[in-house]
Amino acid sequence: MTEDQPSLIPGQPAQPVFRMFGVGNAGITLVDSLDALEFSGAEFAVINTDATGLATSAAPVKIQLESKLLRGLGSGGDPERSRALAEEQFSTLKSACAGADIVFILAGLGGGAGSGIAPVLARAAREAGALVLAFVTLPFECEGNRREQQAQQSLELLKPAADGVICLPGTKTAKLIDENNSIVDTFRVTGGFLIEGLRGIWQLLTRPGLIQVHFADLCNLLRDRHVENAFAYVEASGAGRSREVMERLLNHPLLDEGRALAESDAVLVSLTAGKGLTMAEINRVMDQMKRQCGHAQITMGAAEDPALKDKLCVTVIVAKQNSAPTALSLRLESRTTTNNTGTTGTGTSAVREPAASRPVRQRKPNSKMVQSQLPLSVVSKGRFDKSEPTLHRGEDLDVPTFLRRGLPLN
Amino acid sequence: MFDEANIIAGLEIGTSKICVVVGELGPEGALNIIGIGQARARGVRKGEIINPEQVEEDLRAALFEAEQMADVEIRRVFLGVTGSHIRGFNNRGVHPVVSADREITPDDVEDVVKNAKAVNLPAENTVIHAVRQHFFVDGQEGVTNPVGMLGARLEVDMHVIHGHANRIQNAIRLVRGTTLEVEEVVFNGTAASLALLTNEQKELGALVIDMGGGTTEFVVYSGGVIRHSGVLAVGGDHVSNDLAYGLKVPLSRAEKLKIEYGSAILTDAAKGQTISLTNELGMELKRVNVEHLQRIMSLRLEEVFQLIAQDLEEAGLTDYLRAGIFLCGGGSRVPGIVQLAENVFQMNVAPGHASAISGLTTALDQPEFATAIGLVKFGSLKLRKRAVRPAFSTGIKQVIGRFFTQHN
């Protein structure tokens, strides 16, 4: 942590400072759709390359990365341009992050501004002494190859730069949305999913926990995992709320009807309830979770929030190990080493240390696209295609065991 | 000619085969297996009929074979049923003893049993078996016959096995369509455990796992009564399907590979070994890695055992299985299955043999026939019970008369 940072000084029970950055058009829309009341205590800021996007935003802090090169027309969908611009104004970004303890970056990758600025902003925030968590969406398939590639490249850069990246592929949400929906609705729904995840993490970090989940736990979970995290936020109320919550969770579209859980290798579960969260309820949920993700490392947190009354909210973040062999990228490694020098220090360095030593992975963007699609392809059930599925606690036993347990056959 | 009343036939419509076993009840009450007929089943998936026409055809073939072998005409059968819809659970019935002297009468027993049977089933379900476990008299445990005892409160534990009424009715209708009468419907797991376990083993506590083609049934006995039962709609078909998917071979080929090279545990001999599959001209089509084959198979079978183990643990029965675990069904033929089961359950496991029945030894030794043999045994117990009550000759007539009134 750098010297000029007001850090969490022991003895002073200061609320950590959260700052949310919306980067690019998509990011700005996301930040604007956040309910400021719900996220009270957070400071909002937006960054873009063109002025028109910024003008409509309600965020109190607006940063326009402008240069004569762009002539006020934005980055023109070229992340290299906006990246160069962001590097040029690195100090501006850094000072924007100054004073924050945790920085959330919201962006849609694939376009110009978001893809270019987000990784640089993450790095700037880290150098300014904040922990960085990025929430990004990946483009829809129909948006074309170029955007997909740009998004993947940007994601590769963002992962080492941020402490954690939570990423929502558009292809996943596209399936859930009615085809006839207008494009505006589609984007709104996708953003809604992301915000749900953000809300869950927000609650996780800000509510005083009975069983606390620290930011470090979250980072540990996200670090070095698969490109695609899955997350879900569900809530239920009433007498059978724990059962209902589990049911919704297992049917949650973003968890592939529970399949994502079975394939996961690290899961974070956070339960928040109004008064009267009982041990039995926690047990019931955790038992199910354990059963669902037999091989995963599970971290759990529990908190009470009187405002929720008799609601029970469960946030699940699932990370999956990359099974494909990956090579270390020299270019990216050197980048992280510079980060190291920038971020090593005292204070919360215990949190950050593992982040610095993490290996960085990179694959060719093209092959990655194919790889990341594989688990999504529907497994043919062969002989049992048309028969009633054998469901056992949310698991379809007709699907070969070796597939469900993720056993690689070389 | 045999006395027809003493002929008992068991019919199992399994996922891989349809099997008819004929037994004869001797004058001293000894059961003798005298005939077996079987046909490869088509039109059955996961223990349930999906194509009645094909099943009927196969059933006739199996029936014909059994009749030929036993040289009898089969009129009535005990029909085995299974499927994922079948569930077992324990229920307790309570009945206050109201008579002035507090002596428990047979009427009280009848009432308490009725109370225990009146369980909250889904509307479409029907009870297949309701087995009395133990009575409690004023909380005193382990009473087997409370009639004549004194008490204020009579309770009984029952194990109720129930299933989807329409699905069970489907099988019954199909059998009736072939002019056979269905005497009683029996859960396959119950039948298999009847064939395999001796009274002593039932007393000590034992688990029977019947690994069939489409389903796996399991039944736990302890203290001489059924304590737990269940069906997992996973069987040998799933193993073949996994192999077909994992090794990328057709299902029929996967089936053959399973039988020829399959193993429930990874054998050392399989490491790095491959088999080349050839077409009819002897040309190589594909090489299959035996290690993968066995690993896929082992994972599936292990999972089945794990699921059962989990279920038993939740029911709190793991410590009651002092006689160990007995395997039957085609799945118990897989090499290494006993060892795999021992690894999972950490308990003695043995392949089961149909015991306490005499007759065709070839049939008795085969684990696939355990269920059908058990059906015959179930039938013999029922007949014996009925025959004991009324005078012998009239009794039989009454029994037969009752079938007609019941089932027509």
C-alpha cells in the first residue's frame, strides 16, 4: 500500500471506503441502474472516452479521458486507443481511486472504452492502495468475432490487474432471455444479473457477519480460476425459506440448473437473513451445497440484517479451475511484477500477498473461445434421451458420472 | 400331474430380461424350483414399461419356456415391480386401548395397524407393502405380539413401500392381457432379499443390493424386519451408456466391451492397454483404452454405492448391518464389485446366493434370478399362511375363489 493512503488503521473502526466505477457505456448504464440507497456508503464514479455517455449519467464523479486524437468521438470501438489514453492519464485515474479501500469496476468488455480502460483502471486502483473487484460482461455471440476477441484480450489483462474478476458471458444470459425481447430489455436483464451478483457481494462485505466472509476469502476464491464465474443471488421468505432458497438455487439459470455447482472447485456461499437465522437453516443449505459440489472447497458466511425481516438471501459464487493446460505469459508476468512493487507494503498486505504471487495464464484467444464453450454444450444422454431423467438431489444421474465429476480422459 | 394349487410362479419384468420362475410347494412346505424361463427384454427402461407390445411378446416367450421346463401351466403369477417412483419409509401408528381391563385384543392390533397404514401418500400413489416391524406397549419396545398384554397405549412401527398407482397398474394390465392372473404385486427389492437372506441374517442386520439393468434396489433388514428400502434408477444400462459416450463407440459395442473387459476397480493389467475394435472384415476401426473403460465404469458403480451409503447413513442404519452386505442382480457379476463395495461401505460384502430353497442349482446360483426366485418364495409364504387357517381342502378352494373375486 502506498504511503499517501488512508488505510484501515487498527483501532479505528472506520467503515472501509467503497468506490464504484462504471467504465464505458455499458459500465455507466450499470452504475446508473444501481440503487444508491441500497449501496449507501459507496461512492460512484463513471469514466468514458466520449462526453455524450457521461453527460447523461447521474454519478457525482465523471472522468472523461479526452485527447485531441479522438476529437471527442470516443474510442471508436478500439480498445488499444482507449488503453493508450488511459495509460497516458494514469495519474488521473490513480488520484480518482485515492482514498478508496475497495474499488468495484463495472464494465462491458468487447467495446472500445470498457475493454481498454478497465484493466488500466484496475492497475491504477491497486497502485492507489485499493482492493479491486471487477464485474464485467462479455459480448453476445451475435456481436461478432472482433468484439469477442477484444473482450477476451481485455479479460486476460484485467485478471492479473484486479484482485478478483467476476465475469458474465453474454452467451449464457442470451439463452435465458426471450428472443423477442427488445435489445434494450436484453441488455437490461443481463445487467440485472450482474447487479444481483454485485448486490450479493456488497451485502457480504458490508453487513456485519455472524460468520464473516472477508474480502481476502473472496479474492482467494476468484484468483486463478476459470474465466467464467457463475454466481447466483436468491431470496425467499417464510417458514420453508431455507428449502425454497435451495430449490431456487438449484434451478437458477446462471448455475446451469445446478450443474455449475457439480463442476465447481471453489464455492463461496453467503447467507443473510433478517432476525432469527437458525443453525438448522444454515445446516440445511450447507448440507445441500456440500452434496451438490462434492469436490469443491466451500467458504461460507452468515450475516443478519434486520432490514430483511423474514427474508433469507443466499449468494453463491462459483469458480471453476481451468482444466486446459496453459502457458505462462511472459508479457503478462512482467506486468504483474510491476504491480508487485507497487502494491507491496504494510497494512492489508496480508490480503494482497497471494495476489501478487499468483501465476498468470494466457491462452490464444481463439482456442479459448472454443474451450470455454465446451462445458456448455448439452451432453447427450444416449439411451436415456427420451426417458424420464433420474434426478437425485438436483443431479441428473443419467449423465455419465465421469462427466459430472469432471474426470479428464486424455 | 402336479397339484396346481401348489405351483407358484414369479414374474419379473426387468430392464434387461423378462424372467419367469416356477416353484412347487411340497407337502411338507418345502419350496422346490422346477422351471425357469427368460427372454431378453425390449421396451423396458429403468424398470418401467415403455413399449407394452414388445414386452408382451417377450413375456410370452419367457412364459412358454418356463412352462415347457416345469411341465405345468402357469395361471397366476406374483409380479415384481420396480422403478424410481417406488419409495419406502417408516411410519408409526398409535392406538389407545380403551377396554376396561386394559387387555389388548386382536381388534386393538388391527386398529393400530390400520392407523399406521393411513399415511400421507400423494393421491396418485398406492401402498405396495406395509410390513409390521415392532409393537410398543406403553412405550415398551420390541413386542412382537401384544395380544393378551396389558397396556394403555399401543403403538406399531410399520415399513410402508409405496409407488405410483398408474405405473404399477400398467404392468398388471399388461400381464392380465396375456391371460395370466396377477396374484400379488411385490417390490423387487423385497423379493430379492427374501431369496438371499436367511432368518439369522435378517435378525443380525443386512443390506441387499440388487443391481439390475435399469434400476438398483436396496433393502435393509435388521432385527428380523425390513427397516429401509429404496430404488435408484441407475443400473447396468447406465454403465453401458457411459462407456458408449466416453469411449465413443456404439451402445451395443459398449455393452460387449463392458462384459468382456469391464471391472469395478482399476486393475493393474489395464494400465496403458488398448483393445482394437475391428469390423467384420477384420480391419481396425478404433482403439479403445482399457484403463479409461474401467475408470468410467468404476466411477459409475462407485457412485451408486456412495448414494446408497449416503441414504443409509441418513437413515442411521449403517451400524445395524452386522451380517454385512449382499449383492445380486446382473451388476454383481462385474469383476471387483465386491471389493469396490467393501471400499465404499467399509463392511463385509458377499455375492448373494438364493438360500433355503432347493431345486435347479443352475438357477439358484445365478445372481440375476434372485428377484424372480424371491417372488416365488414370497408366494410360497403367502400360500402357506393362507393354507394354515382354514381346513385344508376347503381352504384351497376358498383361496382360489377369492382370487377370482378379487381380480376379475
